Amino acid sequence: MCGILGIAGRSNVAAEIFDGLTVLQHRGQDASGISTLNHDGKFFLKKGNGLVRDVFRARHIFKLAGNFGIGHVRYPTAGSNSDLEAQPFFVNSPFGITLAHNGNVTNTEKLAQEIFDTDLRHLETGSDSEIILNIFAHELAQQNVKILEPKNIFSAIEATQKRIKGSFAVVLMISGAGLVAFRDRNGIRPLCFGVRKNISGEKEFAVSSESAVFSPLGFEKISDLAPSEAIFIDKNLNLHQKICAKKTEFKPCIFEYVYLARPDSVLDKISVYKSRLRMGENLAKKIKKNIGKNKIDVVIPIPETSRPIAMQLANSLKIKFREGFVKNRYIGRTFIMPGQKIRKKSIRYKLSPVDLEFRNKNVLLVDDSIVRGNTSKEIIKMAREAGAKKVFFCSAAPPIRHPCVYGVDMPIRSEFIATGIYEKKIAEIIGADEIFFQDLPDLIAAVNFKKTKINFCDACFSGNYPTKLEKNFLENFEKIREKNGKKNDNPLTLL
């Protein structure tokens, strides 16, 4: 999970890219980068590890000249803690291209070998984003033209998509040509674009992981990119669009609606906020059926994602809703912190209980999901220390039992708390009196409400992966994940 943003404007766009990346900061806290392209075809690039506000100063924004720009915030996947892996990436041939990517390529080993042996190109990092960049650059070079036309770019994208497996939402710039964006044939990771008019009434365009970016920057959303759709905004700001694959199967990630996306975003015509309200309603029905004789005095959300879920749940059950935890807003999202030790340590700094909301009460804590269970266990412990008589716990997501191979850095199967066990045992492990998980059909119904009939990617819950995985892929994927995860848990790498 990363955040990408591109703007094609009539004047310098670096400051707006900076502002837009701060809106997308929830999608990645590990590294940030901006690349701009000016009228003369010259690139400017600044990137590094850290939050957007830490990587960039006013002097950097001033030097990032250009009316075209792309930006990226990186999510800390296991083992990726090098400055070199901050995006955007750059290659100088052909033409000069910078690229930012959200997602995960599942056939990287094969592609890396092809790039070296057949394409005769060199990779500097182990990033799959650099692989996408070099494949696109090679396919563009195969066009053997000096002046690019839309058909050349779309042809290169079509060839690129044939070679790559997995998930990818991409934004890139080509010197002398303009800005390009495209989405994989399953549309797993989100990507949308918008338009605005400047003071002179001329159109300017933006493309982003989430629509929440558009309003603060004055853009109006046009649409989400369809599976395998590509857009090209040329240097004169003319918009070109094309579907670049014959066969597509729309499978957007359902976990975006549970946790990843901002509540004010609309992804693939579905409101994230309203989806979470419906998750709360469906959870309330399940709890009402199964709570037995236990009385719940108060419903308390685990800030921030679960707040609308908990609010609607409490409203449906006609139980008091209270803010029982105060969040330190200067600590990032613990789910996307690198390493379990730092996640566990951060939860006590991140949340402080309001004791009077817990004292002598039966409380229902609502969270968006449970992964390893260590964070949930710590939160329940805090609730009991604050005086709660009984602590019930519910998750807006079903039990997670399978790793995401499409860009969300989850543990290996043996680390999921729900692997091989069910509710009663999970409640015992995390210290809850009782636990409730959203059923997968109820989650799908909450997101896929009335207007849409989408078949989502729910692989982390069901184990049904929408793309064909190579033989022994999951086993090898987990071996690498486990090795890199252990490296990330080394305290020396977390200083």
C-alpha cells in the first residue's frame, strides 16, 4: 500500500504535489518523493526516507520546477528501508522517464532476469517498481520513434501489462511527452483522475490513489480508471484514454474500504465512509444475535478508522457511543510501521484511555481488523487497567488468514492470530471476554451496496487470489517475508 499522485498543470506544481502527498500520508509513512518536469523536458527529483513534512523544505519545493509532476509516499514493506528504494524512480533511456507505483508484482524474479538477459538493462534495487519502469522503458524503446504519439505510449503499456503479473497502479512522466497513468487488468489497487480549470479557463488534470486529494487542490473527479485503462496527458494538456488489455476481470481490493483508504474518498464509485457505516450495521445484527445475556454498557472505537463503524454499531444497538481512547495524532498508523516491536511499543504512546468511560462498565471495543492480535491484546489490557468489568471486542473485518501478495505488507500465515483457530480461542489469547468478527458475505454486502455489483479481491480473508500465482509462490514469498521481517525487527534497524 503506497500513495501516488500526478498533476499536469500550466504552472509549477511542486507545492500542490507536496500538499496532495500530505493528504495521502496515511497510505505510507516510510518515504516520500516528488519529481517534476519542466517545459524544456528537464526533470527535477527530491526523495528520501521519512514523512512528507520531514523530507521536503521550502527550498526543495522552490527547486522542483515544472508544470508536470508526480509524487509518492511509501509504505514500509518488509526489508525496504533503503533511501534508494524511495520513489519516484528514474531512467534516462529512452527519452527520460520517472515513475511511481502502488501495488506488488508477483513475478519479479523472472522479470528481473529477463530485464538483465534480454532487455539488457540494469536494476539498482530490489524494488518491483523499478522493474515496471525498466520494462515500460524497454517496450517504449522498441517503438523506435523520435517523437512519441499516444499510440506509441499505449502500445508500450499494453506490452508491459502482458509481461507483469500482480497489482499495479502507476503514474509516470516522459520527457518531451507528458504524464501517463495506468492500472492493472484486475484494478486491484485504486486509481482515479480529475480535472479543474485555472484562472484562464484552461483545463488541468490530476491522477491519484484516492479522490480525497482532489477537493483540497480544486479538482473535480472525472472517474476511476477501469481495469487495464491508461490515460496520457500530453505536453499541451490534451487527454488521451485507452483500455490496454483484451481480457480484464475487475477485482478491487476490499481491504481498502475496511482500513487503507480515507473515509472521505470514493473508490470505484463506492463511498468509503458509507461502506464503514454499513459494516457497523451488519456487525450490530450479529452481536445482537450472539451476545447472550451479557449487557454492553458502552461502545468505544479504536481510533481512527473504526470510528464510523463503531458509531453506527452503537446507534443500531441503541447503546451509548463514547470516545474512550485519546489518540496522539503525532504518531503514525501502527499497522504500517516496520516491525512488530515498534508497533507494540507505539500503541501505548498512541492511545491513552479515558478512565471514566471504562470504570465499572462492560465495554465493546470496535476495531477495523485483527492481524497478529498483539495490538488488540495490548488495547484490551489498557481497558482493564482503566477499570472495565468486561471487555468485548469486535472486528469490522473477517479473520485474516492469508497473506496479501498485492501490496499490503501482512505477516506470513503462521503469524496471523486466526490461523487454525476460531473466535473462542482468539478471545482467550487477546484477553477478551468475547470476540465478534464480521462475516465475509456481510462485509461484501456492506461495500457492494445496491448500485454496484463488484467481485472484490478478498484473498486475505478467503485465500482466493485473483491472479495466477507461480508454483510454490506463497511458500517462497513467505520465506522472503519472514527473512526480511526478522531483519526489520532488529532494534538496530529501527533507530
